[in-house]
Amino acid sequence: MAYFDHAATTPMLPEAIEAMTRALSTTGNASSLHTSGRRARRAVEEAREDLADALGARPSEIVFTSGGTESDNLAVKGVYWARRTDRRRGIVASGVEHHAVLDTVQWLAEHEGAAVTWLEPDELGRIRPEALAEVLDDDVALVTAMWANNEVGTVNPVPELAALAAARGIPFHTDAVQALGAVPVDFRESGASALTLSGHKVGGPYGVGALLLGRDVRTTPLLHGGGQERDVRSGTLDVPAVVALATAVRHAVTEQLARAGELAALRDELVAAVRRAVPDVVLNGDPVHRLPGNAHLTFPGCEGDSLLMLLDAKGIECSTGSACTAGVAQPSHVLLAMGVEPVLARGSLRFSLGHTSTTGEVRELAEAIGPVVERARTAGIAGMKRLKAGV
């Protein structure tokens, strides 16, 4: 099986599995005052300190959550609600965000009266600082723009964007779920007010993540109860998952520089191999400022879903560039925002590499992709003929 969907989830690192297994053998609620509770609390705080050190943050700025979606919701809703008391109702958000941000912003617009300005990317999927500068005013409560795009892999100039927001006294949130472990991520140097990360994208477990939240950033909690995590995120902490998350993040940050070079070389090999088999394939995203393990490709004349299933039948797993809603394929909102025609956007696949990727997997894809594309195109032509004939 050739696995090219590390952007969706990557296998747990052996170090993280070992750390989590050890923690699973202990008992204790980190909020309890007895010996077992204090032992659990110590494990959490050591993990918090390790995360902070790895990411250029203070331990008090680490808020543990259930993952990227919760962290994005907490940052966007929480900061917006807190700033709304200053009669600020504007949100500036990039139009190519993950749906954990897009849908949250849209919900605030529909239910809380937020005035949303959508920042459109350039043709490479990049949010330009000058585009942000044009829309900032005294009514903006929050700016949110992802560090690296989860579909096409384009990396945004986060420090520049954050600096523009800071100059106007506006909190800046960035979803760094895809960036962490792939490019250097330093919370303090980025200038961000809030930063989202998720465990299962960096070799940690599912269901755990963190929001790095500046101490001076006012945030209204989404959850109420025990007052854990600075009273910003109530709930009993999953101690084994937190310990494994810190282990995975430390490994990802430590190995980032060396691993990035290896992944970029392997990605370039993959793109070259596909181009030899399918000369008219199109590489989407920024050719320079992109994630080292991301290859987002458009295959003219094909449907992405058909390609995905044909490759899957050959033991090759990847991701489609389209989302399927109620059985109807929809073009990727990211590609559409980049100006890609809908018919082309539907024929895209994302191949994402990670710590278990090998040259052997790339060879498997190279051997399969030509016949698969030919079959998908033939099926597409036949389908069009049936539609025209009214069959």
C-alpha cells in the first residue's frame, strides 16, 4: 500500500506511541489534589513546558484542546466575542481557509452579526500582505489566515500579515496545522496572537491539539465547567494524549530542517514521474513557497473522484481536491479562489508525503498513474457522450 495522504493524518511516531503507552498505565485526573492527581498534573505541565520550548512560546500560552477544529473555533469565536464588547464587528479571513475556520466565520456572520471581509489569494494561493493592508480598519475585531494551505500547500508570509494586524491593534490568528513540522514555526517570532496545531498531523494521536494563545489576548470560552486551561477551555485533560502530543511536536520540530529537504526531493521526484506519464498535468500552488511534502496536481479531462478510486484499487491512497456534499462533487473552494476553472478544479488530486514515505511508493505511483489517467479520461468521454445522447 502506497500512502500519499499524510496531510489528512500521518502514522503515529514510535516515540509518541511509547510515551502514550506509558501514560496510559497510570491513573489520575490532573485536576485532583491527591498523589495520583498531582502526578497527572506534573505530566501535563512537563508536556506544556516541552511544547512551549519547542514552539517559541511561554508555558502559560499553551491551551490544550481536542484538536485543530476546536482550536480554530476557540480562537475565532472566542477572540471575536471578547472584542465585540469594544463594538468591533469585523472579521478579515482568507478565502482559502480550512472549513474549521471558514464555517466558523460564516456562522458568526449568520448568527452574531459579524461583518466579514474575505481575502482572496493570488493565482498561487498566497495571501498578499498588501491585500490585507487595504482592508484593515478600526472596526476589525480579528484577522485569521492559515500558515500553510492544507490543499495546495502554499505557505503564507505569516510574520508580515501578523505585523500589519498588530500595527492596528488587531489580534491575528493562524491555523498552523499543516505548517508545523514542515516549515519553521515559532510563535513568538511569528507575531501571531493565536496559533492552532493538531496532534495527528505531526505523528501524535488523534483527538488532541493545542491553541497557542497570547496572555494578553482576551478570549471568551466556548466551554464552561471546571475552569481548566486558564479558564479558557474547561474539561478533564486527556493526559496520555497530551504527553504523546508533546513528544510528537518535539520530534517534528527537531527533525524539521533535515526532513524538509528529504521530503522536498521526494516530492519533486513524484511530480517529475507523474509529468513523464501525464505531460499535461498541472502543479497547483506556489512553486517556491510551498510545503515540502505537498504535490497538488490537476489532470485535465478527468474527475478527481474517479482517479482517486482507480488509484485506490491499485493500492495507492491519496486525497481528492474536491469535497463531496450530498453525493454531488463540488470543486475545491481553494482552487476556485485561485481562479482555476471549475471543470479543471474537479480533476485534482493531492499527494502528501510524510515520515514514512519512500521512493518505492513513488515508483508505484509512477507505474500506475498513466494507465489510470487514460482510463479516467476514457470513462469521462463515454459519460459525456451518454449525457449528450440523453441516456
